[in-house]
Amino acid sequence: MASGTYSIERVNNVTEFIFWGLSQNPEVEEVCFVLFTFFYIVIVLGNLLIMITVYFGNLFKSPMYFFLNFLSFVDICYSSVTAPKMIVDLLVKEKTISYSGCMLQLFATHFFGCTEIFILTVMAYDRYVAICKPLHYMTIMDRERCNKMLLGTWVGGFLHSIIQVAMVVQLPFCGPNEIDHYFCDVHPVLKLACTETYIVGVVVTANSGTITLGSFVILLISYTVILVSLRKQSAEGRRKALSTCGSHIAVVIIFFGPCTFMYMRPDTTFSEDKMVAIFYTIITPMLNPLIYTLRNAEVKNAMRKLWTRKVSWETTRK
């Protein structure tokens, strides 16, 4: 009983954490403020454009665009967990976050990040069925199955994240409270615990690593099978398939590369972690709309039709 009370008191000793941020150089922070503000605006507007195009461009009935719509939504949520706080912190000297806010940020980061991994995996399965089993595509990927798969991505993301947070909140924190990062992530927070965290670190790494590596292996197998099956397709069929798959593969590489570096290793941190984290929290959500738009003729046509419809409507009003 006494031990339990002591642990709770030690946890309450730390009511807030202090981020070191991206840099301690004011001039570098000013440049970063302008740069990342621009990036975040592109993330929100770009992904909103994808969602509007899918919804109003009559693409929502297609399973591929059904999942792309939710990928864009998750990208906005994912970047919004870390980017606004990081941008504001670039203008202030002391970058603080409450203990509760830190745990909430940790939960949301892993929730949306894991959900994105699962959505990318489901999208790879969708492309596999579309290319390898085209005659049965609409039967296999009907709306009911798509809804169940989408629900599975959210449930999977929640279960992963709740495990991560549950492992951290039961640890005592009695100081120091400075985090060498720009947001609350598991490994930097674990370094501040006032107890041995080896077991927790192993469980956290196994949890994140299994999901990251497992999904990446599934994606590699899926695209290997797809590329092999393309040999039987016509030249036009290969071109269209490679166009859509190429977009997906580009996103997977940009997203999974940094994630693998961060979470497929023991409970250790490096000074480069902050720069690596920027790739999957900001760069990937920003590039997704550009990659899927520039390399996808169907999306570009839908955008063109929506723009023509808007111009025609405004001309009619005048």
C-alpha cells in the first residue's frame, strides 16, 4: 500500500514537460516557423482538396478512392497532433506541455499513425484485387467489406495506441522533465521515468515494430505479386496499373522508411530522431495529395470537372 502511494506521489511530481524543440538557435527557429507553417497549410488544403474531389467528383463509389478519402482525413488529423504545437513553440522560449497533454499527444500520434499504416495496407490489398482478380473486384471489394476493413483500421490503431499509453502512464516521473524532441513520443518520454524501463521498452518496441514491419512485409509481398501479374496485362493495362501503384509505393517508402528507423530498434534515442520524425509526421501528409493527384489521371479529371462546374455556376449567377 505504501509503495503504491509513493509511486503516485512520484508521478505527480512532474506536472509538465519541456521540449527542446527542433533548434535552440532563434534564427533557425524563425526560418523553421515560416517553412513549417507553409507545410502545414499545404497539408490541410491539399488533403481537403482530395476529400472534396473524391466526395463531389463521384469517386466515392470506387473502393480505392473510398480509402484515399479516409487516408487524407487521417493525414490532416495526424499532422495536426504535432505540427500546430511545434509551430507555436518555434516562437516561444520555453516550450512546455502538461503531463496530461503529453499523454494525450502520445496517444493521438500513435493512434493516427497506426491507422495510417493499416489504411495503406488495405489500399495495397485493394490494388492487388483490382489487378490480379479484376473480374471479381467489385464483388470482393463491395461497400460492406470496405466499411468493415475501414473499421478494422480504426480499431487496430486504437488498440495499438492504448497499449503504448498504458505502458507509459503507469511509470513514475519525478524529474528531470526535459524532452529532447518537439512532441511526446514513447522513447523520449521513457528516458525520463524514475525507474527501470527495459521491460516497458521491449514491449513498446515489439508492439510498434511488429505492426510496422508486419505491414511493410505485407505491402512488399502485395506489390511483388502485382508487378509479376502485370506481365500478363496489355501495355495500356500495365501503364494504368503502374501509375496508380507507383503513387502508392512512393507513399509507402516515404512513410515506412522513417517509421522503421524510429520503432524497429531498442529503447534508445538519437539526435537525428527529430529530423526523421518530420518525414512521417509532416512530409508524408504533405506529399500524399501531390503524389496521388499528379500521378492519377482520374483524380485530375475529377478536379477539372469540379472546377469547370464551379466556373459555369459562377458565370450563370452573374
